[in-house]
Amino acid sequence: MPELYPITLRDDVTVKLVKHVAEDADVVQAARVSTGGEMNLGEILKEPKRTEGLINYLMRDRHGSPFEHNSMTFFIEAPIFVFREFMRHRVGWSYNEESGRYKELEPEFYVPSADRKLVQEGKPGRYEFVKGSESQHRAAHGHMWHAYDEAWERYQEMLAAGIAREVARAVLPVGTYSSMYATCNARSLMHFLGLRTTHPDAKVPSFPQREIEMVGEQMEALWATKMPITYAAFNAHGRVAP
């Protein structure tokens, strides 16, 4: 049967920092108001060693509120199942996701990359993922492609029949790509990274699903360039959000 509605298979995610008001001086300014009142950011920037010392003290002793006085907005493209995990993070986050009610969705679907571990060994709470065989990867790709292709064809047929987008979208799987804006502050991002990435410096181990970790890794790299002292302190003190 000819493919009437071509689809695109992807194994990546997209993360862009589209807007930010975030620098290490923001943390210091917020912290020092408790003892010195209003401070000029220019004065803070003249004392890099003092800034580093204060941020490390705040991180170590878990004085968290000074890390909230900043903002970063990310644009993210990922499979819908990644966004369902994202929504577990509610404190300090704002989301706006594209809507299948108001726009026709794109024919882009997720398949695991060749290095994505496919096989779960062990019981819940005590398991690990190991590399899948070549035949398992072929099976995953084949079954996903057939399911996506069938779902997209039915979606298009319903739209062509005049069925509302909000109804037709029900046939699309969670491997469909979506996009959203996600806005957070450094404290909420650190909490997210502590749970959704693995890292040798982490005091508390985490076991995230690989696809949301891919998003977290890109967000982390972008944040590190904007608040390098805060980022270094986060790693130095076990990657635990203050």
C-alpha cells in the first residue's frame, strides 16, 4: 500500500534558551538585601571572589530563595511522553504547549537512537537498562513506524472528513512530537536537573528516563553559560537544589 501521508522519524530533542534574565549577581543581590538593603549590581560585579564565596555558602547551607530571583525561558521540542514527565515539576515552572485542539499537529514521531538502551533488567526499584540487540532495535523501529504511519493516516482521514482537530488527535500516540515554552528560575531548574539527569557528582543518585534526560542535558549546558558560579557551586555541593 503506498504511503499517502509521509511521516518523519526523529531520535533527538530540541532545546533553545529564547529569553533570560539570569546571572550570578542576581543571587548575591537577593541574598544581601537581608543585611544591607538595596545593592547596585555594578558593585557586586566588582567583587567576584566575594560573589563566589557567598553563592557557595548559600548552596552548601541550602539557603534557596536567593536563587529564585532570575528567569529563563526555554523552547523545547520533544515527544509528548517527555512533556507528561515534565509536568511533574510544578513549583517554579510555567508551561505553554502547542495545542492539538487549535492547530494541525506535525507528522514527526520518536524512535530510539542506536545507542538508546532498550532492555530493562530487574524489578521495579532495583533495575537497570542495558543495550538492546540489533534485532531488538530493528523491531522497535519497525513496530513504531507501522503504528505511527497508521495513526497519522487515520488522523488525516478524520480531518479530511471534517472531524474537529480536538477529536481527531485522539488517535495519535505519545511518541508524537510536540513543542512548548518552559519558564523557570535557577532553583527550580536545579531541582529538575537533580532528578532528571545522571551525574558523577550527584550526592543523591537519580534514574531518569533517557529522553527527558536528553532535554535536561541541553538545558543544563545553556544555563551553565549564564550563571557559571552558581552552576559550579551546584556541582560542588552534590547537585542538590538548595
